[in-house]
Amino acid sequence: MDLIGRRRRDRPAGPPATACAAVPAPAVPAPAGVDRAPAVPRGRAEVPDVPLVEVPFAVVDVETTGGSAAHNFLTEVAVAVFVGGRRVAVFDQLVDPGVPIPPFISSLTGISDATVAGAPPIADVLPELCRHLAGCVLVGHNLPFDVSFLDAALVANDLAPLDQLRVDTLVLARRLLHGAVPNFKLGTLAATLALPNQPSHRALADVLATADLLHWQLGRLAPAGVLRLPQLLAVGGRGSGATGAPCRA
């Protein structure tokens, strides 16, 4: 059995687990507001002080059999990599969760047992997924949810959890749109802001809507002077990590 209770094939012993896509993270406090840019931290070599237009952002989204990574499993995963607002790579893959998909999940996402019939297990998907994430800053809407499932899959397959800089568009939305929207669900924000892509509870559609939201947010933050990666992380960042290789997607 694997570490999350699923049966898997034995693997030969290998080197110690390494991070799927490590990239450094800052230890900067979030500012009270975004009327002006937070100062770029001094003396923190581990924080890449680069313009946002040069940062590879890997926008991720997952679909699952339920709401808990401890008891549920992935059914679809998608990532799109953007640099300077341009999409440079995309990955979208259905996943066989190894368990029946509950009817209410199928009704919500349109992903049923028949949909994933013949799809690969997550163990076969992780190498290509990690290749797309490598060296990028992770972006998601309510990102801890997506990361919890990805981390569970990585650990279950003898890999280290994700260890990267992270930007949560939900955190940014709460700062930028407080009092302006009825809630901060991705669908509400995409509709209110008339974003080009609308979410649909499918991984790639939600990734593209999240990317649109991120770029709208960056446009709103730019006049306040948020133009470099440490400044963005101070406003809407999560997580920590270690130095990693450039993104090669």
C-alpha cells in the first residue's frame, strides 16, 4: 500500500526524494494594504529580485474525488506556464483515481468513471507534471487545496512535496476587491471582471481563468509599484522553498 492507502507496485530503491520543482521563497510579511509597493527585502539572497515580466508562473488546478487530500484522489490535473503574460506551455491530463468517483462529483465536474477509463494513474503523470512546474512560481486560486492533493500524490510515490514560491490569487482578490464582490469564488470573480476565460470545474478551464485573474491583478498592482517578485510575494505569496533550476516546460 502507498502512503495514502492506495495499492501500488513495488519500486526499486533509489536516491533520496527531491523536490518536484524547487524554487526559493522569501520570508517577507504581508503589508496591510497595496496603496504602494512593499519594499524589496535587503540581504535575502534566496529571494530572486527579478521583474515580474521575467518570472515563469505555473498556474495549477486539480479536480478530485472529494475535498480532503487525506481521503480523496486526483481525477484531473492541469498547469499552464506564463512568462510576461504569454503562455509558453500547457499540460492537461485526466487521471485514474483508482477509486469510484462519487455521483455528486461527476455532476459537478462532468468527470465520471467512464471519463477516466483508460487514463493513467497519477504515478505515470507526475514526471511530466513536475517538468512543467520546475523552476516556476506556483499560482492557484485557493492554492493550498491544489497543493495538498499534489503533495499527497508526490509523497505517495516516494517524491518530496512541492517546495516553491507561491502566489494565491484568492489572497490577492481579497486585498484588491474587498467589498466589491459578493464572494471570492473564481467563478464570481471571472464573471464580475468579465475575464476572457470562465471556470467550469475542469482543470484546464479553471487554470486559464485563474491566469486571467492573475494578470488582471498584476495590472491593478503595477500602479502601486508592485513590479518585482519579492513585492508580489509580500502581497499575495505563500509557502517557502529552496533554490531550483530554471523552468523548462
